[in-house]
Amino acid sequence: MRKRWGIAALFIGMAALGIVWWLSLNNWSFKGMVLSKESLYFSRRADSVDFSGVYAIRGPGYTGTLTVRRAGDGYNLCWQLADSSVYYGNGLAMGDVLGAVCAVQGHKHTRVLAYKKAADGLSGLAARMDGDKLRCEKTANAERIRASNHPLTGTYTVQGSHPNQMSYKGKMMLERTGATYTVRCRASDSSQYCGTGFAVDEVFVTGYSNAMGVGIAVYEIKSSSLEGRWLYTDYSRLATTSQIRAGMERAGK
């Protein structure tokens, strides 16, 4: 009996030492020992639908094939149109909505898109990065989706983290312009981004671009905040990105 109690005491002591060692590495906080609510929430929301596949698509004045492939935290997308033009892009999912950005070689015709899956098909909306109109892009038998109307105009205080976990702060301004929102972001390091966004169901999708590349952010719309994920890709890597790593962001009024 004493031997068994001795072994139990040894294991308890080792466990206690392990906890003390972990706390010392984490500023004497239990926070690092469990997944945060945010981690649990986004891992569940982001993986609720698999958008991978090859889809025959049509839009206003064009037809083609859209290939969607899983890549790390997000998706690679490739549009091969009947007129031989090819677009490359990357995307992130939030629940059952896939937000994406794309461009053709030469950094022209950048667009922001949002898709929902319908059986074996897709139904989506697209806008030019500086545009105020939405156009439908979908497979033949999919029902057309509509943009949702949320009162999102205003200035938001932004807190987020890069894929490498470095944090940042900033401001985001949303202004309603036609069917879309003009999005202007200014980070605390004075870097600025401009783009276009729109809502589908309870998800706000925004795309932005600068001279070097394009970005996409997908947010869940809450009562006084937008919470979600984002990614940025250089134009030179749009066609070759194999492992997408997303940052996280919260924008509150």
C-alpha cells in the first residue's frame, strides 16, 4: 500500500513541477494552457464547408472553369475563361461563405468575390476592387445569391494579429457606395489600404489591393463589431501559394 501511495505522490509531484514550469514560460498565466474561445470559434466556423472542387461557371459576358483547392488556412482559386484569360486568387472561408480576391497577370482587373456552395455548385457575387456594382457568377443550376443589407457605415477601431502572431492596431472606415462599401484602413505604422466590401448573410467580405499585392478579409457581423480572418498575397505569388496562413482581426465601433 505504501509503495502505491509513493508512486502516486511521485506522479503528482511531477505534474505539479510541470505546471509550475509552464506557468513560468507564460508569465504565470493559465491562458496559454487552453485554446482561447477565439481559436475554438474560428476553427469551427472556417471548416464548416469544404469549397474544394472544379466548377463550370458563367457570369455577365463570360463562361469558364473555376478550380478551388484547399491550401493551409484558406484556398487557392484559378479561373480559366473561354476567352483564354486566366485569373489567380486566394480565399478564406467564414462559415458557409468563401471570400476571395483575384487578379490577372500584370496586376489588372483585381476583384473581390463571395461564394456560397449549393449542392455540387457555387453561387457568387463579384465586384471590382474600386467598384460600386455587384455581378453574379455561378454554376448553371445554382440559385442566385443576394447581398445582405447591414448598417455597417462608420469608423471602427481595429485590433489584430499577423500570421506570425505579431499584433497591430488601427482604424477602418466603411462608407456605403452603391451596392458595396468603400473600405479604408490605416494601421498604427501609418500604412494604408483601400478596397471594396459587401455582405452576404451574416458575413462581411472585403478585398483590398496596393502596388504589391491583394488582400481579403472575412468577418462575422456582430451587433457592434466585425470579427474574422484576413490574408495578404503578393501578386507574384498568387499563382503559386501552397500554404496560406491567415491573420485574425476584430473591428469594433
